[in-house]
Amino acid sequence: MSEAAFPWAHRAGAIVPYGELAIHAESMAMRYALSAFEGVRGYVHRAGGVALFALGEHVDRLRQTLALAELPPVSTLAVNAAVAEVLARNRPEVDCYLRIAASATSLGTLKGEAAAELFVSLHAMGRKPRPQGGLAVAISARRKPTDDVFPQRAKVIGNYAGPRLAYIEARARGFDDVILRGPEGQLAEAPTANLFVVHGGAVSTPRLEDGILAGITRRHVIELCQRLGKGLTVEERRLSAEDAYGADEAWLCGTGIELAPIARVDHRKLPGARRLFPELAAAYVRRVRGLGGA
């Protein structure tokens, strides 16, 4: 990661220097991408200190990913203990990003039995830089595979190789980010963020069956939209490129990017007046920093 790492990390039950988070080149994680992970934001909190936002939800999703990938489980208690120790040793005083990974460190072939180790690291992370006015986002021709290939709701490193290519292609064309398509050509998600579009008072986001990760920030955004009132309806539905081109507003959301408005989709510039996004983004900040309200 580009953000500065804190000096102490966790590996397999012990606190180690960050530089010692090593894994064997012949491990099953390196050979076959058998590594599940979660990223958790830490925010300077109203109650004092730095608080991790939605840690329990992230740990639950990690455990679900391990089950989907047929990797050995980790206990919630073990993860929470490792996280607490990393925070205690590093004592962060700024917004940060905690990475939790369960990786198959065992050596062996594809048919071998995997043994996993737990890794936890901490990085300073403020707001992600973004262009003034909003993101220019391309819709990629690349499609996410079906769950028959591999479950797309599993947060494993192997599921990011294809989206990375789509991102590189979009950046080469002058875009800030990219939306991949689902197996049947419907809109899915960005490489590291979920998509929302707004038409009048209707807020829409792709369905889980469209090849997306069940985003934790996505879930909170859905709830915040419902709580804001204003006659809004929120729906998970199949979205086409035309739904994005004709949107009144659109944004990406995820742990790292938080909420980022979209100004242009391919060659279509979205209307400049954003009625919902500023209030929604402010409500999200209040929630993660414990400031009350929605």
C-alpha cells in the first residue's frame, strides 16, 4: 500500500516488525491466490482515540470468504485479539486502515490440504485523493465471471486480477476508475467499490447476483438513504449502461474510497447539481466518527 505503514504487525500469533510480514514464494497463497482479506477503516472518534468502523461486519465476511474458498476457518476471538494487539502496540492517533488477511502459508500442490495463518497490518490513511468535481468513470467491456467459476462475493486476492486489468485500461484512456460488467453484460462494480445511481427519488445499486462483492459500506449507504427520508426509494436491481448514462447522480462507495461522486460515465456528463450526495456523504462521516445523527 502507498500509505505509510505502522511499525508493528501481527503474524501467526505473534507481534512482528512490519517488514517481517513475509510469505514463502512456494506457499499455496502465492501459487494459487489462496488468501482472503478484509480492509477496515479506523477513524478519529468523538469518544476519543481511533475507532475501527464495522470491524465485526468485516470479520464476519472474512469468515464467510474462508468458507466459500474452502480455506481453514479463523475464530472471531483470534482475529479480534490480533487486531487489539496491533492497535495497542502502534497506538494510532490519525485515521488509518487495518488490513486483516488469512493466507494459505502451507507449501504444496493444488490438491494439497491448506493451512492458513493470520496477518494484521496497520497503515495511515486519510481521505483518498479525487478530482475536483467528481470522477470520470469508464464502463469496461470486461465481465466478471459467474459464481460457477468462483464466488464473486468471496473477498480473495484472485478475484482482483481481472478488475485490475480493467482499471489499467481505463486509466490509459484518461479515466479515474472503471465499472466492470456482470456475466450477462449488466453493470457490476468498480475494482474496489460498489456503484449507486439516482433517478429522481429512486436510488439503485446492482444486485449481489450481478457479480459484486457484498460491500459493507454499500450496506451502510443503503441504510442511510432509507433513514434520510425525502421520499427516497432504494432498490437492488439489474442496471444497464443506459441507467448510468441517464442518472441524475451517481457515486462509488467502499472502505478505502468511502463515498466518491461520479461526474462522467464514458462520454456522458452527469448533471452537475447533486441533491442527495452531499447530505449522504455528510451522514456517513457522522456515522463513522460517532457524531450522531443518521
